[in-house]
Amino acid sequence: MSTVLISGAGIAGPTLAYWLARHGFRVTVVERGGKPRSSGNPVDVRGPAVTVAERMGVMPRLRRAATGTTGVSFVDAAGRRVGRMDMRAVQRPDEVEVPRGDLASILYEASRDDAEFLFDDSISALGQDEHGVDVTFERAAPRRFDLVIGADGLHSVTRRLTFGQEGTPQSGLVRHMGLYVATMPLGDGAAGAGRDILMHNTPGKAIAVNPRPAGAFFLYRSPAAPGFDHRDTEQHKRMLADAFADVSWRAPELLERVRAADDLYFDSVSQVRLPRWWKGRVALLGDAASCVSLFGDGSTLAMAGAFTLAEALAAHSGDPGAAFRRYEAAHRRLVDPKQRNVGQASALLAPATRGGIVARNLATRLWPAVAAATRLKHALAW
């Protein structure tokens, strides 16, 4: 029985743990957080991820956890609606939008009985040879595994330890896409009534309130900030306050909540584009391998990639190189088209100019026709 260490208990990690356990692997998952992350923007489970979720038996739970969001209403500074997108027009009947925290929790619960989970810990060193990988942890005692899979996100420790400078933002292979994003939960009643997301734009900036889960969303255009630290919450609060200081609508109220928040998510919108997703007995999965950015079906791709990797490892259990090659060749066919869509999505959510905002709002009048084309495109893509 092969032993596999998975770094990261977000979306990709627990999905991979579930499928590897069913193929007879002995799986350990290490997660820096004290538990699966409970916050974050709603995410879609669609296309190949629906098939994966159905085969895991979790699709009924995902449907019960669905956000029920019906659309995005664009509002002016006084809160008057100036445009609207009906999200039901682009979502196929078998697809579902769920809070990210709920998706992570459901996947963890599906896999926890068949895998060992080490929370509040992380990999600090990796040393591999042709027979296995020696792993040093920040807290737990060192151990040896047959394989290590990095499913630890955009700022992957596994990627840095395995690929060195090649896997860091300084190498140019982790690309800042000219945007920063933040999300923050809101208390009951703070998001208001209704089932639409409410979004207000000024040039290069978007601020939104989501009804379920009740939360705030910030997006703004900016070059890469010198000295940015994705773990420095006080720095993030200052950056948001500076970026949205001149925005009205609900911005002043929400910035006050940001100052007091203890569950603020803030990061650059970035892509990861590596020439190869594996080295020896270590491979990367999900955002660690190919972050498609904020707008690119990351959760769907994470679940699909996890299933593909598990199947490849089961088919080539004695030859990890062959398994990793098979997985990468298959999954890149899904990832590569998605990484090209970030410009379209950013122009929709955060137009750079006032003219762009007006044009976007006018274009929503054509939304049914656009939706039909989008559904066809998604069908062809999957």
C-alpha cells in the first residue's frame, strides 16, 4: 500500500484523499489552518466536478447548501439599479453554487474517515530520492512517504520547496493579474433582503454585498504592491482603506467592518503557469499547479484534477512519473482555456473607466443572448 502526503485541506486535497483511499492508498493530509477554511466567496460546482461530486455521493448535500443567488444587480451610489445579470441563465440545471466554506466542509467530511488529517501544521522541508520523500513538518515528527502532492494553493509551500525560485512570484511564473480581491463575512441582516448580489462600481473598483452567505466583496485594479505579504492582515486592511477611501454607496460602512474584522480574506489575483507540474515523486494539484485566477472555475478544476490524478496514480501505482504525465496531459486540456478568460471577467466586474462601466451596464440588456452563447461555450469546453 503506497503512502501519500497531501498538503492542503481546501477543495483539491480532500477530494484527492477520498479517491486515493478508495484505490487502496494510505493518505495523510496536512493543513496549516486549525480547521478547513470557513469563509470565502461562493463557488460553482459544474461541468466535470458535478460528475465527481455525484460519484462521491455529496451532490445532495451540495444542493441543500446552494446559495440560491439569482443574479447580480449593479447599483449607483444611491443604490438604484442600473443593470442586472440573471445568473440562472448561465447555470445548467445540474450545476450548483455553494459557499466555499460549505464545499470545503462537505469534502472534508466525505474523506476524513479514510485519511489522516494533521491540522495546524505545514511542511517545512522535503528531501526525495528514487524510492520516496522525507518530509519535515513544522510541528509533527519527520516522516517518509512514497509520494507528496501539493494542493496548498496559490502560495504553495510544496511548490516552493520542490521547484525553488521557479515556483515563486519573483520567477514570473506566478503572475499578478493587476487586481486585488478581498472577502469578508457579514452578520445576519447586514447584507439586506433579496437574492441578488448588489455591486457598485467606480473606475477600476468594485464593491459588492452577497445575500448568502452574507458577505462583502472588494475588487480593485492595482500594480503589484511592493512588500505585499499575503499573511499580513493589518497591511491588507490598510490597502483596502486606501483603495476605497473615495468610494461611496456602502463603502464607508463596510470599511468600518473591515477595520474590526478577524476573518478577512485578501490576496492578489494571480495565475500560476508552470512548464511542468511534477518533479520526481512530488506533484502539484489545483491552484498550486495552475491557479487560473479569481474568475476561472478554480473549485471545479480542483475537483476534476483531483479525480484525474487519483485515477492516474491507481493505473500506474508502480511508476509515479507515468502517472503524473498522464494526469498533467489530461488536466491541462481543461485548465489552459480557463486561464485565458481573466481579461474578460475583470472587464465585466471592474471596468477600468466610467465609459466601461456605462457600456457594461448597457450590455446587461443583452444578457439573455449572451447567456445562451455562454452556455453553449461551457458545453463545448467540458
